[in-house]
Amino acid sequence: MLSQRIGKLFLFREWGLGGQLVLHRLETSRIEFECNLAELQRSGKGIPELAAQLDEVDGQWRKFESMLIPSLANIGKARYALTALAAGERLFRHADTAVKLYERLAD
């Protein structure tokens, strides 16, 4: 899932691996997630349960995304990386719930 790729790229960046390639892929993945989420929110507006779940995904995304921004105070700190990965895992669980909801509604 895209959120997991973003988490992996975040770790690579934190560990100093991959240089500009990792930074580029992290940014393109972040933009892709934003675009996909916006499209899902547009398509789910008419279904209250789905719209509510996508709002939750959006909130989790905002928290996770804010942790992706490099900060001199946090670079290289293992605790910060673990906290960011935990936020990414919460995002993944909420996004997975939205996918399952789409599947259920399609039946």
C-alpha cells in the first residue's frame, strides 16, 4: 500500500540511504497519496459512512505527513522514527478499513 511505501522511504531518508532518489520518490509518493485521497473523497461524498471513514483517513494522513517533514531537532532520533512509523501504521489501518468499506458497498 502507498502509505507503507511512504513509511519505508521515510526510514531510508532517516537512515541516510538513497540520497536524492529517496527524496524524489518520497515526494512523488506523497503527492500520489494526496491525489488518490482527494479522488476518493470526491467519489464518496454521497455515502455518509464512506465519507466519514475517508475523513478519518485524511486526519491520519495529516498527522503522518507532518512527521515526514525533516526537522533538525528530530533527524536521526530513533524514537522519532518509531513514532512516525506508528502514525503510518495507524494511517494504513484506517485506509484499509476504507478499502474494505468500498468492497462491501460494491457487492
